[in-house]
Amino acid sequence: MNETPNKEATSDYILRMLQESVTREEITRELLKQGHDMRFIDEIMTETITLYHTRRRSKGLTLILVGAFVCFASFLLTITGVFSGDAYGFALFGLTTAGVVIAFAGFVYVF
């Protein structure tokens, strides 16, 4: 397996750089400085970026699902009238708002 000078796997190095918002061109230049072949760099960059986006998409879909569940729970609690008085507002507005915020946070990861 190809490694960077600090014994970090190349794919881990690329993932770390992507998380630090380093551009693809800067990563490519750095890998070329380390002596990697351009064909290898293209292949590993493509696979690593695909993996990075797949992980983000998975996290986003999980957040969307949790947000939808919270909204559904809010709906059930509101429609059944489990809470009365002040707690009714929490079930109707608080949980719904929390569910929507969680779901939109998931959309940020997906799109």
C-alpha cells in the first residue's frame, strides 16, 4: 500500500484533506511532490472522493429519517391529545421544529 511520508495511508490522507476543505488540485500537487504516479493519483482520488460523498450521503439520509420520525411523533402526540395546556404547544411546535431542523441538516449533507 502506498503511504505518505508520515506513514498515513494515501486514501486516509486524501480524506483528511477533503475534510479540511483542501481543493483537489492542491491534493494532487502534494501527492505528486511525494512521488506518486499521476495515474495512481487520478484513480485513488476518484475512489476516495466517491467514498467521501457516500459517507456524507449516508449521514444525511440518517438525519432525514430521524427528523421525519420526530415530526411523526409530534403529529401523533398532537393528534391524540396526550399533552394538555402548555405541553400541547411543546408537542405541536417544539417537536415539529426540532424534526424539521434535523431533516434540513440531513438535506445539507445529501445535497
